[in-house]
Amino acid sequence: MAKDANYIKLINTQRWRKLRLMKLQAQPLCECEECKEHGRIISATEVHHIVPVESVTTIEQMEALMFDWNNLMSVSNECHARIHAEMFSHTKENVQKANAKRTQRFIDKFL
Ligand SMILES: [Zn+2]
Ligand SMILES: [Zn+2]
């Protein structure tokens, strides 16, 4: 994922480092869907943003998502990688679906 300059700026702030640490202390176990579903107990080492910080455009909006306690999720390194891979494949799937729909609309209209 290409990292936005504002994103990099925010992720390197003292404020984020502190918040991240607080989150991991408050929730030291991975709280991803898969671990919850399988009752798996593994320690979290990273903090994931549930609503991606890069899904918004202005720095004010990014800041709001970045530092929103309720938008944070403690995850293990492995689960974090999986979550992002899934997010990416979902986006790709949605794009393909949207394209298929558009093609269908074209067919309905012109053929
Ligand atoms: Zn997990
Ligand atoms: Zn993440």
C-alpha cells in the first residue's frame, strides 16, 4: 500500500506512539475476527485501524481516524498482514463486481 505523506507524518508522531502503546497495554491480545471466532489467544504486537486512515482525504479527517480509540484494534503481526491482504482482495473483488455491473448495464442498454 502506498503511504501518503500525511499518513507517515501522523504515524511518526509521539502522540501516535503513546496511543499505540496504551492500546497494546489495554488489550494485549489479538482481537481480530479470526482469533475471536476460533477462541485463539495470541499476543498482539501491532495496532490496526478498523476504518483505514487512508480512506479519507484531508489531514484533519486522517487525524480523527488515527487517534480515535474506538478505531483501534490490537493485532498480532500475522493477523495484521492477513487483515490487510483480505482488505485488498475485497477491494479488488468489489472493483471487479462494479465492472461486471457496468458491462451488464451497457449490454442491457445497447444490445
Ligand atoms: Zn488475530
Ligand atoms: Zn492495519
